[in-house]
Amino acid sequence: MQPPATLSAALARVAQAPALWPGFTPQRTPLLTFDGTHTWLHQSGGPPPGPDWTAQAPGWRWPGRHPDLNANTALPLEDGRWAAGVLLPSLGEPDARTLAAILVHEAFHVYQHATPSAAWEVNELDALTYPAHADILHARAEETRCLRRALHEPDWTAPARQALFWRGQRHALLTDTQRTFEARMETREGLATYVETRFLRQFPALAAAAAPGLGPRRWAYGSGAALAHLLDRHAPDRQPLWQQAVLDGQPLADLLLERTGPPRPAAPHPDLQAAAHQAAATHAAQLQAQLDAFQAQPGPRLHLRGALRVCGFDPMNLHVLPGGDLLHARHVQLRGAGPDDLHAQLGTFGHPARTGGPTLPHVQEVTLRALPHPTVQGGRWQIRTPGLTVDLPADAVRPDADGWTARLP
């Protein structure tokens, strides 16, 4: 059994990656990939991290999806090393060049983990309060249009200053916390996109009309990469200077402002104003549709009350529902958090879960729908499928008209 041909070709491209960021070496970063059947570990730099790996030159093979590989991200291995994790089925059918660039992107997150810096310190919870008002979405669209012009026009400073103007208009409507979230997401995810696009020798794709429909986290991938490319353009022979400033905690937009001069006012575009109003209405409708679809799932449901803590989740597939509950549309990992948690565990992969509580990490209620029937053995009430794990004390679960109700101490 060999890795898929596209993966092997992508790994060869990663091995030949040019210098993309000071101190970042994707060629030496462990790469963990799931091809739909097996998990592969390459560039591990040593023996396998656990007993269940099989040698498969030039790497290692795990049967099925490794249990810690739940999203495209950096993740710790069993022995404490970190790896860049990629789920190949989530990418469609990329060619080797595109897959290599995605591996480089995730490898940069491993570099970030190993390189302490205020630049990467972002609180994912702050995205939950980021507003989706039409005025904010319009300013985002205008800034996107200006950033694209700055990347593709020889006289780039004028549109760059206009981009900073629209950023100022948007930031005036945000709180300090929301502005910090955006700036830090631009250095965490935006710079990972920057090294990815440098590897591809192209600029990030920026579409002004589509920008209002992106959440603040997703938008920061492109905006952060664009700002970094513009900093390269200002002084390509002085890259280490701006990159060190980023590591010292300076936001990308502030560094660009130092190089371009003050923001330059720009007239709004009616088409982008209309797109922003439509995106705001669509956002509200999509949240309601997400809730309706969750509620409409056929089959038994489990409603659990008790103290739980979130151990892992997918921020790209997290939605704040009307009323404040959260819908983890793809992945969440929960464990009991009370004084006697009785080893309660819930985990989803491709199975939605609704949670409620005072904050994202501290959960007091969980609802799961469309459940298979559990097994009850040895005092444990359990469901185990490829997309769902539920393990509760059996005496905490009671049947009801819709399925089951559970209460933890």
C-alpha cells in the first residue's frame, strides 16, 4: 500500500520549497494526511509517535483516520511533536501543486506553534461577537476591492491608502476586542496564506462582491496575505525587518500605514453597498436555516445537561444560532467538567451538535439528533460510529418520547 500518487507528488514539491519566511522549513515539518482510507505520516524526523504505525517508506501508515486528525490544522502527535494535518477528502481533487501549497500552509501553523509571538495570540471566541451589519460588510467589500487593485496595479500606494481608509471606516464600528481579533487572525491565518501563495507564486484571490458574505475569520486569510504581499512590494530587500516587526506584535495594517502614509478617502460603490445589504440579510436567513435543518433531522435525539468543557472544535464550521446557542456543524470534542464528571465524553466528526452555556468552552447543555441506538454494557451508555462518539454513565441516561435525556452531576 503506497500513498496516493497526488500526495507523493505534492510531498516532492514541498521538499523543494524555496525560502518563504525566516526560520520556516516546511521540508522538515512532520506532515500528517488522511487519504480516505489510511493516515500517512511523512517527514517525521524519527521513529513513529506511537505503536500502531506501520513503516511505509519514506514514512509511516496508520489504519483509517488517525483519531486526532479532525480538521486541516496543526496538531500534536502522541509523542508531543507537532504535525501539519490535512484531510484529503475535504479538498476535493486538488492537483499536486495545490496540495503541496495547502501542506505548506498547515506546516506554517506548526512553525507558529514553535515560535512564541503575540502575532499568533488570537481568541477564537471573539469571532462569535463580530457583527454582520451591512455598514461593516460594505466597508469590508470596499477594502477588498482596494487591496486587489494595490496587488495588481503598478501604482499600488494610492489604492493601498484607500484600503486603509475603508479599514478605518469599518474599525470605527467595531470594539477594541473585535479589532484585535481581526488583526491577530490576519497574522495567524493571513500569514499562513501568504506563505502558501508565495509558494504558488501568485497573489491571494480577492473578490470584492463576495467579501460581505465571508465571516471575519475567513476574510482574514485573504486580507492578511494581501497586506503581507504589499509589505514585500514596499521593500523586498528589507523583508526581515517587517517580518520581525510582525513577530514583535505589530499588526500588518499598521506596518503598511507606516510605509504608505495616511489613509486616502475613496467614494463608495453602489454595487458593493447592495451586496453588503444582501449579505447581511442572507446571513440572518442562513442562521435560521441552519437551526431549522438541525431540528428537522429524523431519528432519536439525546439532550444532555451538566457541566462539560470543550476540548476541540472546528472554528470554520461553528455558527451562533438565534438565541445564542452554538451549532458545531462539523466537529466538537466534549468532556465532563464537573467535580465528578464520571468520564463523560462526546465527540463528533461530520455530525452536528448544538451546545449552550455561558461561553464556548463551558457547556451546560448539548443536543444531538439523528442518533443510532446505543449499547449499554458495563455501566456505560455508548454510541460509536465513524462520525460520533458518546460515552456516558448508563445511570445518567433516561429514555423519553424523543430519544433520551441525560443529566450529569
